[in-house]
Amino acid sequence: MKFRHLFTLKQNAGSFLEYESDNLLMRLDFFEHILRVALIKDHDHLLPTWCVAPEGTCPDEGRNKLSADGFQIEAPEIKEENGIVYFDHAGLKFSIELMNFRISAQNDKGIVYQDRSGLAYNFDGELGDGSVHFTRREEDQKIYGLGDKSGHVNKNGRSFDLGTGDAMGFKAEYSDPLYKHLPFYICENNAGSYGLFYDTYSNGRINFGAEHDNYFEPFNSIRYEEENMVFYLITGTPAEIIQRFNAMCGGIAMVPKWAFRYCGSTMEYTDAPNADEQLRGFVSKCEENGIKAGGFYLSSGYTQIGDKRCVFHWNTDKVPSPEGLSDYFRAHGLEIMPNIKPAFLSDHPFYETIAANGWFLHYQDGSPAVFLFWGGMASYLDFTNPDAYEFWKECVRENLVKYGYCNLWNDNNEYDVWDKDIYAYGFGKPVKARLIRPLFSQLMAKAGREVYYETHNDETPMMISRCAAAGTQRYATTWTGDNYTDFRDLRFNHYQAMTMSLSGFCFFGQDIGGFSGPSPSRELFLRWLQYGIFTPRFTLHSWKPGEPSTMPWLYEDLMDEVRMLFGLREKLVPYLFEQMQRCVKENMPLIYPVFLKQPDYDREADCFMCGENILACPAFDEGVSEVKVTLPSFADGWKLRGKGETIQKGTELCVPCAPCDLPVWFEKV
């Protein structure tokens, strides 16, 4: 009967329980600090996962979503009385009402987690199509995570699309969706905190109080297209939840030390007819201005045929010798990361070959699915087809690695698939492509990483991907995409960075100075640099038609200040690299809000931790001349950069900080 689903025990295997009601199956798996919940409606169409990989790797064809391999399994004592199941697990006391399977978990302080009363799950279409889950909401709850979502650090009161897009020029305060697909969040309430991760790649909507319904108590909710639902309830403090989530998803890939140095980037150089000359000129300008660079992001202009950008094609009019260019950069201590895109324009030289082999996403009749892309109509490569996957790897080997380009910039890989009748090969099990959109970008990054290790020995690759999902960090780093140039966006880029760290991301950053919009003013340029030197990815990148590119020498009269800031970043490189090694080992972010270490600290604070020992205190607002900071209490004391005096923890300070100064930061004593 709709709205009334009484579940009965089907199996108690110790480490998992299964309950059934008609054709519905609810399964509970008990892992250390984690309860996995699965609602299975269609046993024949349970998609694999590529997100979860507690052993560090995932099979090419994915992993069964109900697999327990790699988890620390537990088997709590189960009791059932009057239609309610009781057990203690992960430090909480659980109860489950078998009528509609309402789950509750509490500690000595009260209810930590609870499904909404009435009906929390979409068992029989009562709540629409696909998967739906409602949980109890406290008015003053705090919500963190969801990847690169816009707005303040605390997402309570908002709702968001669960999806991705090519969000060029986004506003970091309110734009949605952006580039990451990450249905993982942390909820803090009066009794404690918990994390929820929904193991899906499909599109949907997630709500934290923006939606109201008179017939139900206040709720959080998620809706997404995939019919079967699998989610992980992760217990602990916010820091412990992040650590456990990252470990569950396979950990964080290490990056080379040079990646922490300034890495140049601009579309202007590769779009120019004399791209080779302009690129070599970048190296000369860095040396002339005393700027140490570690790498360069090679924008896609090098692939142009006319005005079309054709991945893996070298325009030898612009770059006469691709190998000579990479050799020149490497001789000067820089690595080049070429931009590659997974879409092939219909007039790309490779298009007909790929189409004939069936390697594109396709319509039901087998013909290539077409999409509006940069430069015209295009088709996306289907990375779930092993032959297409190997074709991509061969293209990387023959057109990039062969010429010395081994570190890859995976871009424009959000896979803008909305049509329900477009299919992927699915490793031999055809699947609607829109259900697994972020998977394609993840496999794209994985393919590039494999090529690197197949052609190198002990070196560490630098892979970066604009689109990212749970598990992407096993293969690639990321950044926040095509941001906008504005003081308010600088501030909200900071909040976005804290949001990404609370989502488990480790190596990331923004396009310093803003990618789109007007050129940054002198003040904004310096303030963004003061902030950017503390972010893992330190890159200036822009596309500003009719305006000069945002490069270190944007303002010649500020070069003394710029050199000072770049010099400070260079001094921080050994520290950042060391901290990254720790983060990889501990599955923790590199930059993060202070409250992860001090729970009573302001969630929206301007200051943040850079590694374990540095408290960074940038200025984010126009016209200010000082920063205000309260020194955290988790250290015995703090020293202001360049000063010998130890300042007591908990001290409130106003520190002068003009735009032309070095940024304010403190070191833990």
C-alpha cells in the first residue's frame, strides 16, 4: 500500500541486514564509523560505482555498489521489539521503525541523525520519480560540503542542483550548478555531526531548508534520477568525517613539487598566430622579472584548424616544433600541461574514424549523439567503451607524450548530456549517459594517469580536471573553473575554497585575478595574489577580450610588490609540498577552516589554516587597511610573520595590511 510499507527481516548476516516489503529491499551494512543504507527497487539495474574504492583502486568496469571489500566490517547486536529494530553502531544508538523504515541515531546529547517522519523514501512513486530521501532538519543546523557550490561556507537554508555545467563567468556568491558533482555533505546540529554521501552520478536536487511543506516537519532532502539508492552515513567530528570519506573514495593522489610553484596560463598566447614566440617569451619574462615558475597551462589555441579547436591536432603554423617547445620549457625548469577536451567537432580529422568504430556516446539507433560545443556541433568520446578508452590513451601517447607533454589539463569535460535517449557502452552493459555524466571525466583523468605511468618510472604526474566527482582525487587535482573578476567574487572564492576543503578536496585553487570580466584593479590584483600564495594551485589565468591578460607583469609599476609576493610563494613551496605529503597520508585537505581544529571558531572567518602550522589572514574587501583576527586556541601561541614575539592564543588583533604589503600570517608556536 502506498505510504505504508511494512518491512520484515529477510536476512541477518551479522555484518549486514536485509529487510523486504513486497519487491522492495532495504539493506544495512555495518562498517567501522559508517552505516551504509541501500534501497533497491530494481535488482537488475543496480549501477556499479566508481566513487567508492576503500582499497585505493576500482575495477575498470566499476565496483558493485553493495560490495564490502576493503571496509572494516562490524557486526552489532540486533534487537527487535514492537516493530522497531535497535542496535549500537559507530558510537551511536540506532533505532529503525519497520513501518516505512525510518532510521534514527542518537547519543547522550540527543538526536544526531533522523529520517523525516511520515515518509522519508520514495518507495512506490509516492514522492515522484527516481530516488528521494528526506531527513530531519534543525533550524540552526550547519551544512558543509557539496564540492564547489557557491555562497557562504554554511549552506543551511539553500538548495542546489546536483549536476555540472560549463559555468563560464560564474558568480561565486550564487551561481549554480558549477563544475563538480559531489553529493556529499556534513551536517552539524545540537547533538553532534554526521556526513552523508549518496553513491550516484545522476542529476538531481539537494535542499537544506529552502523548500517547505506544511504537512511535514522541517526537512533536508535530495532527489536524483537513479532509481536505486545507496548512501553512506559517516559518523565523527567534521574532520574525522572528511578523513573517512576520502579514505572510502580511495584517497588523494600526490603531486610533484614543481606544481606548487607559480604555473603560468593565458589564452592570449596560444590564440596568437605567433604562439611559439609568445610562449617562449613568457619564460624570458619570468626570468627577467625574477619570477620562479614551475609550469605552464597550455590553452587549446595550439590545436586550432582555422577557428576550430581540434584536440590532439598541433597547429604547426603556430607551434612549428611541439617537441622543441617542450624541450625549451623543460630546459628552463618548467613543465607544460596541454589542454585537452573530450569532445570532437564534427569536422575534426578523427571524427569519422571514431564514429565508424562506435566510440562516441550514441542515440538508440547507434548513431553518434551530437552536442553544441565550443566551435560547433561535436560528439563526446565514450570512456566506458574499452576500445574508445584505449584510443584516447593512444592519442595522448602519440600526440602529446611523444613530444614531451606528459602532464595533462583535462578541460571542458562536464559532458553536457540532457537527452534521455543518449547511451553509453557501459563496459558492455548499455546505460543512459545522463545517469553517469561525471564518470566520463573521471575515466578521462584515469586514462591520462595510466599513460603517464606506462611511459615513466618513479616520477609523479600532475593531472588536473575541471569536472570532478567523488573518487576523482585518486587520479587528478582540480580548480574552480572560469571565475569572475570582482572584489565580491574574491571573497566568495575564499568561501568556495573552504567549501571544497570541507568536501575533501586537497590540491585546488582559483584562477587568480579572475578568468572573465574586466581586468583586476591594482588593489584587487595585489589582494588576490596575497590570498593566492596560500592556495595549493598558484595560477594566474584569464580570458579578457580587448583587455590585457592577467599576468604577473600586468602592472609594471607594481613589479616590486609582485616580485615580493612571488618570492614569498617560492619560500613556501617546501612547506606546502611537505604538508601535501601529510595530507595524502592522512586523507585531509591542505587548506581548511580553523573550526576543523577549533569547533567554536567562526565558520565564515576570513582567516584559514594553510597546512598544520600557518594561519593565513588575507584581506578580501576593497579599501581596507587592516585585518582582524582571533588567534586560535589549539596552539600554545602564535608568531606574526617576521616578528619574534609569541602572542597568546585567543588574542584578538587588528594587523595593518596595505595592498602593497606582504599578507598577514601567523606561525604556530
